[in-house]
Amino acid sequence: MVAAVVLIRAVPGDVPALARRIAGIDGVAEVYSVSGEYDLIAIVRVAEYQRIAEIVTEEIAQVQGIERTNTLTAFRVFSKQDLGAAWDMFD
């Protein structure tokens, strides 16, 4: 499984409706409304890197109401479970 974080700046309007449209795209795991420079963050989780490109450029970018996106592709995942396992080796 590969993941990407898509930072989304919305045009002024209905951010919750935009978030719902993006959340309905296959491969988008979650959409968060946030404060700061961007309005939404979409988490994309798919089996292949190629699919990230398709989702971001062919699906998310086509949704009306998006002003700009910035995509961050994840290399590794670090979770509480992973960190706990790392410390267990010292027991």
C-alpha cells in the first residue's frame, strides 16, 4: 500500500460539499478540513504509485471548487505500533 497527502486550497464557497465530493473518489481514504494555508487534506491510499497520479491529476484536480493542490507522496509510514515494536527489541 502506498499513500499520498494532497493539500487542497478551495475557492471561496462550500468547503464541506467539496470535501464530500473528494471523499467519494475511489482511493481517497479520508478528507480533513484544516486551518492554515490549505482548506482540506485528502489522504490517498492505493496499491500502486501509478494510481496516485491518476487520482490526483485525473480525478481530484477535475473537481469544481479547487483552486490549487500540492501532493506529498509518502516513502515510509511510522505508527505507534511500529515505534512500539522498535523499542521492544531492547527488552
